[in-house]
Amino acid sequence: MWTTHLWMLPNVAPGGGYQPRLTIVEPTLGAGWGGRGVVLVCDDTESIRRLLRINLELDGFEVLEACDGAAALGMLNALKDQDRLPNVVLLDAQMSPFDGWWALDQIRACPRLSKIPVLMATAENVCEDKQAMLARGLDACIQKPFDPDAVLDLVAGYVREGRAHVPQVM
């Protein structure tokens, strides 16, 4: 969703004179809970979180951030108590002290959290063994380095269809 503020529109002076103004169109960020959906991004690298946040917010998603697995789980438990769970969780596999695999195990162990699709961004070879990935409770794997547009498509599919979503390419 885009918004144009009144101060961004051109000025038309009396008598028909035109005075252009800089027109800035910006995404409406943080406009309430949800938009197209809520995504929890958990990565220990701030630049990766920022990249994902910008791309997801520009596509209309609300983004929550955590810097490791423990912070993500703490946020999920707090949101669970408020009945405001995210639609998708995107975890980095390698974080310290609590990595994405630990967080995935904790999410799948909790009945209320286990319904949330979990995507894992990793440079590991785990993406190649789809059966092992699914057996651990992972919904999709994103191989690093990743294409932000592919991540957007994957997130949108899981927001739309939940864990039933079958991505074209994992």
C-alpha cells in the first residue's frame, strides 16, 4: 500500500502558474497489525534483517525482528499470550547462542506455535535433503545467498495457505 501526502502534491499558484514540488511516494509501514501478513525475521546479522524487513514491508507485510533463537521464542511466547502470532517465521540456521534449529524444535514442541510455517535461511546443504528437512518440521529452506523476490514469493504463499502451501521450488 502506498501513500501520498498532501504536501507532496504540486502547487498551482493563482493565475495558473505551476510550481513543482518533489513528489515522494512512500510505503505505509507499521499501519496496524498485519497488512498482507506478519513475518518474524530471526537472524543474527543486522544487515540481513534489514534487507528482509525492507523488502517484506515494501510488499505490505508487517515485520518483527529477533537476533537469535531465544529472542524469537521469547517474542513468540509473548505474542501467543496476546493471540497475535505471526503468519510465518523466517529463521537463520546459524546463530549464537541459540540457533535456528533449536528455535525450530521449540516451535514444533508447542501445540499453538506448531501451526506456524517456519522457513530456514541457510548456507548449509540441508536444503538438498528435502525428506530430512520436512522430518525436522521445516516447511521450506532458503539457500544463502538468496534472491529477495524468491523469499517474498515463498512468504506470500505460506501467509496465504499456511503450512499446506507447496512451493514451486524449495
